[in-house]
Amino acid sequence: MDTPFFRRMFSRSEKPAAVAIETTEARAGHGDAEAQFSLGLRFAGEGAAQDYAQAAVWYLKAADQSHSLAQFNLGIMYAAGQGVPRDEAKSMGWMQSAAALGDAGAQHHIGMKLHRASLEGLPENAAESRIQAYKWLQLAAAQGYRSSEASWAFVALNMTREDVADGGRRIAAFVPAHAINRLTPPVAA
């Protein structure tokens, strides 16, 4: 006897998931940044398939194509030494690239790092670090990134009125890098 229609309708087949995985891998192999990022997520996730080195490989491919979340994740991996050698300079480089593209997580991370630097560093560099921290944290807060609003308000407590005004000007002047790329006309050959 045939399977009733409602059982066919609500049954789950494993075939579509396998096809989706193959499709993602094929797209990633052909240079699709979103598919490469998805593979990075899959390898960085929990479970038997977790492989940070493979995650870093796929994140790097997507990050090189200006995928901001891949850049952010790669920055986190370099900071923690997950799948790659621990390298603070590379971590900050990827974080700055992601922040410049408008990634709120990277903006928050950089803002907090700069705030800590303003407290621990040389007094002559502290004001600039606070202004930059204020800028990045407020940009992250404007996107609703958790705890950024309280963080930038806390940073502002240690700033002069002039520093806050300077930070405000820097915020107003910020244009995400992807928006600049869209506005820049192609160069004629």
C-alpha cells in the first residue's frame, strides 16, 4: 500500500541536506564568499566536524573578498590562537578591516581594546585612544550591538568636551568601506 500523502508531506528526507552541503562546497570552491564563510562556520562549530584550522582557511578566503563577518571571526581566531598561530597584529588588522566595513562586533571589540589601552598606556596617547574608542563604541551602539551604549558612555566620562566633540566629528565622517567602494567610479584603462 502507498504511503499516505500526509506522511509524505511531513516526512523529512536526508537527501536535501546532503545536496545543500554539496552545493555550499561547490559554491565555496568557485569563490563564493558567503559559501566560504558558511564552511568556516561549519568547521568552527561544535561537534565532531570541529576543525579550527579548516575554519581559518575558509574564513581567510571569504575575508580576502571583504566579507566582514569572516574578517571579524578570523580576527578572533588570531587573538585566541584557534587554528592559527596567536598573532595580535593580524588580529587587529582583520578587526580593523571588518570595523571599516561597518561590522558592529568588530567596532565594539576595537573600541574596548582602545579603551583599555587608554587606561594602561602613555598619558600622551590616552586622549587619542579614548576618542577612537568613543567613536568605535558609538558606531557599534548605533547598530544595537549589546553593551556598546553603556561602554561608550563610560568612556565619555573620562573625556573632555573637546574630545567628545572630536569623537562626534569622527563618527559623523565615518562611511563604511563598502559604501565608499560603491561610490568610487571605476578607473578607465
